[in-house]
Amino acid sequence: MIVAGIAFLFWPTIKGTLGPCQTVFSNEQLKLTRICSDDPSAIVISAIKINADPEQDPLACALVVAKKIKLEGPDKNRLLGRIAVAYAQTGGYQQALQISNTLEKAFGKAGILTEIASNCVKAGEKGRACDFLSQALQVANTIKRTCHKADALAGIASNYAEAGQADKASGILFQALQAAKSEDSIAIKNEKLAEIVVKYAEIGQYDIALEVTNSIGSNLLRAEALSGISANMKPDQKEKATDILAQSLQETKKIGDADFEAMVLAHIAAKYAETGQYDQALQIANTIKRANRKADALTEIAANYAKAGQKDKASDILFQASEAAVNADSDFTILLLGATIASNYVKIGQKDTASFILSKVLPLTETIRSDSLKDAMLANITTTYAQTGQYDQALQVAQTITPRSSRAKVSKANALVSILIEYAKTGHLRSGREL
């Protein structure tokens, strides 16, 4: 295993209202409000430093933060959705369902219910997963916008497959395909068709996947679709998979833009890594000439090694990703890559390395001219600091986000809620407690 983090020594330095939820959680909010000040950051501090009573349930505190920052519309729904999924990840399925039922938009609600179901599958609770998927399907069928409906249905189909319901998955995926085909925007239609192709490949329906690929009117998306089919083919179809990969690479060459070509190659490498074909993934990644795209590909490969429990391999590949990242052509790109690489070091237990990388990239946020982009990156870094267990440092970063605009409010809310979610994952939550 290569010593982690050395590459980062050479990184550049800088010069110079909750709505219906209120009824469900009113008692919890009243208790917490008496303990915490009106400052949402102080609520987070209380959640972390006081853990003697179930009133300090971090995810209940997250709901208080969501209310006090007063996000509206999709932003509020996304934040509440994150909290719902966090409850599911800690076994609080009833709380997750309660929060999901407060979401206003069908698309967001279907997505969150599907994500909760995914966590049930991972926990081995396939029956419970199918219950959540059934609810998600009912909601998805009410979605008006075709591209959103296609997304929701494809996600539900994929999770039914994971739950062992292949026939159900196939039928719902066909519905997703019909929704995608009826999309008016050609660009969006092509994007959704490419995504559905990969879903068909994942459930072993390669002929349908290839047929749909032929209707995609974009070299870039056809290349990605073909690589998805190839990567998901069974070992006894290796020759056919190789031919399809060759077609994918041929489509990539037709793109005519070096950066887009590098991006597609990175996506292709990632698809192979997702199916455990690491040698093929690395071979493709090492053909990428753009440093940032190569770092992206290597980071995805490392993430999949980590999922497979191969932490030493993941560490070695993350080191290679670090070497590529330091050669990226802008401070912002280095910042973005560094934050992602740091998060992946956390996943293999190398929290000190992650913290070191964050300390190197945090100053780069000062080079970002766009306030909204800067705030979003600070929220991202806050999350990773919280994942390392450095809650005080995470709070310090979150508190640098000034809610001067609606977008800044979103970033600050996400940053604070991230700290609470990560804290809840450490066991500071009474799983299954009624709200």
C-alpha cells in the first residue's frame, strides 16, 4: 500500500417553514427550542455536546434547523428528504415515512421513498423495501413531467430488481421507457434513454438495451449507453461485451471535443469498476489525457474497490487520483477533486489523511468568485469534516457560510444538517423511537 496523502504536500497554496411537518414534530421542536438558542448553529452544537436525553436526537435537531432556516419549495423538500433518508439509514423507517409524507412534490417524494427502499434492501429487509417501492410507484404515476416520471420509474424498477422482483422491475422499466420516449426535448429524451439502457443491461435484457441505444441521437450518450451494456454483460458473454465496448470507444472518437471525450472515457471506466472489472477500468482510465478527468475516473475506481472491501487497493488508487488531481488546470478543479478524494479516504477509514487533504483545499475556497458556488463548496467540505468526526471543525466551516441570499441559506442548511446526519450515524440516535 502506498503511503496516503503524500501527493497533497505539493498542492498549490493561496496568495494574498416546515408546513405539515410542524404537527408531526411539534413536541420535539418545543423541547429542543427551550434547550437551544434561536441560532441554528447553536442547535447543532447542542446536538453534539449534549447526548443525555432523547430530546437531543440529532435528526430531530436537523428538523429544527430545517424549520428555522425556512427554505421553500424544492429546496425544503430536498433537505427534508435528506433527513428522511438518514432516519432510514439508522433504522428509523417510521420516522422516514412520516417525513416523506410531508413532501409536496411527487417527483421528490417518489425519489425519497425509493431511496428509503434502497436502504431496506441493503439491510436485508426486502419485504419492507417492496412496501416502500409500492408507495413510490403510486406517487410516480402521478408525476406530470415526462422526464421526471421516467427518472422515478427507472429508479423504482432498479430497486425492485435489487429486491429480487425481476418481472416487476422489467414491467416498470418499460413504463419508464415509454415516458422517456414521449419527452418533447430531444436532448433530455436522449439523456433519459441512455440511463434506461443501462438499467435494462443491469437486469440482463441486453437485446432491448441495444435496441434502445440505436434510437439515441447523441454520440456522447450512445457511447455511455454502449459501455453500460458492455460492463453489465455476464462473464460467459465476454466476446460480445468486448465488441460492444469497441463500439462505445468508436462513438467516443466521433465526439470531436477532447474534454468531452475524456469525460466519457472517465464514465466508461467508472461503469466497469461498478461491475468489479477493475483491470478493464484502470486500463481505460490510464488512456485519459486530461488530469481532472483521469482523477475522476480513478476516484470512482477507488470507491468501488472500497465497496468491495479492498481497502488497500482503494488507497493505492486514491493516491494515483491525488497525483492526477494536483495537475488539474485550475484551483477550483483541484478543490473539487480534493474534496471528493478526501471523502473517499474517509470511506476506507483513513480519516487523518482525509482531514489533511481538507486542510490543503479549504483555503482554495477563497479563490471562488461566485458566492453561491463558494457556499456550496463550503457545505461540501463541512460534510466531509463531519464524516471524519471533527464536528468542531465542521461547525467552524459551516459558520463561514453567511445566509445573505436564498442559495446561501440552502448551503448553510445543508451544511448544518450534514453535521447532524453524520453525528446520528455514530449511534447517537434512539432507533425506532416514535416522534
